[in-house]
Amino acid sequence: MEKITFNKEKHEYKLGDKVLPSVTQILESTLFEKKYEGVNDEVLMSAAKRGEYIHKEIETYIKTGGIGFTNELLNFIDIKETYKLKDLKSETLVYTDKMAGTIDIIGVKGGRGQKKKNILADIKTTYKLDKEYVSWQLSFYAYILEHTSDIKIDELYGIWLREDKSSFVKVERKSDSQIEEVLHAYENGVKIDFNTTTLQTIPQETQIDFCGYMEQIKAMEEKTKAIKEAILKEMEERGLQKIEIGNISITYKAPSTKTSIDTAKLKEDGLYEQYTKTSNVKSSITIKIKE
């Protein structure tokens, strides 16, 4: 199998010559597009640098036992001892031929007399812990790991470290089918939302494909509108009444007026009800593409 490489500066994973999307990229393109909306770029950059430093400090501790200087590291060590975390591996790169990512921590949870459980954990140093995001992120990592090795993951945890505050939070694991739905949505450039009401009798993959088709139709309609406006402009400027392009015939219609009923005036005069009737309308659906 080809070797995976990671360019830290570009945050880019490559399998041979093929660039693989990261799990973070997939999630922020499908489920969490507005995760950092409204946050100042300088604030984001500062937080990212702080988080990177703490991650590095914890990685050094796990690999060498070296003790750093931050409260976050000391709190991590306290969590490790309190919850009997052992056999820890840090910054483990995992991938398939469709995606890649780096797991903060793989380890075993449980002390003497307790059932040992294989866990994945992600370290967050954000203002607050986004459990739903961590759940998706770690579920993707577990999916990749279990599909590329003999390791089976029992539990997923978020490790929140923020100055002198910390927590060790178990998060829900998403199903493999949900992971595959999100991956399929990413590959088709479609947003997905598991929090809204979904169809039960139509396969999720078909629903995602349909969203993709509607996006394409909208794009084509916008292009068609622009072309029609350009054709109209030229026909008016050149005085053309009819042209043919391939098997399409285009006829110019000059400006005109039309007569319509002023329903507001009829209502005002009390005549509207006299000249209206009720008829049956077949059921239908309205489709709107979110901007």
C-alpha cells in the first residue's frame, strides 16, 4: 500500500500523489459549516496556537514522560490517573483511500478489577466543549481504525482542558451508516443535517443524490438566465426576429402590455367574493435550495 504523508503547514494528507480530505475538512463541509462563523480571525489564530502548544506538551509527556509548564498538562495527568488511562498512544495518523486524520489519543481505560476498554479521546482547549462535534470526529476515527486494523473501539471521550478547568466526557458514537452518509454527502458537495426530519422510505444516499441534482439544476438555471439575457440584448440591438441555434428556435417578443384583475380593488368594493370560486388542488411539494 502507498505511504501516507502529512504536511503540517498545509494540513494536507497525501496518499502517494492523491490528496485525501481530512476528517475535519469533511465535517466542516457537510455538518459544521458555520462552526466558527462570527469569530474573529485573530482570536481563532491565537486559540489555534495555544491549542497546538498544549497538544505538543501532552504528546511529549505521553511519549517521553517529560513534564511541561501548563495547567492543562497537569490537569491531563490528573485525568489520566483518575480514570486509569493506560497504554496511551499520541497523535496517531489513520486513513483509508477516501479520508485521513490524526487521533489525539488511543488507549485503554480501566484499572485493576475493572473491565478494560479500548478508547479514543480528543483533546479540546476551546472556550467550551462541543460534544456533538467531538462525537462525529471520534466516530470517524473509530470507523477508519476499525476498517483498517484489528482494533475494536469501546468508548469515545472528549478531554476538555481550559486553563485551570478540565473534564473527561464520554460522547456518543455515530453509526457506520451515518459516517458513510456524511462521506457520500461530502463527495457530492452536499450539506447534511441529521437534526431535521428525514424521509424514512427513501434511502439516505438517494436523498443526498437528489440534493446534488437540485444544486446542479439551480446552477444551470442561473447560467441559462444569463445566456437568455445576452441573447435578448443582441436580438434587440440587431433587430433580429428569429434565430436558430442547433435544434433550438428562438423568437423575439417585443415589449407589450397586459391586462389583469385588480383583486385588491375588488375586495375594497366588496365584489371579490362574488366572482371567486373554490376548486380542488392536487398535493405537491415545494423545494427551496438554501443559500
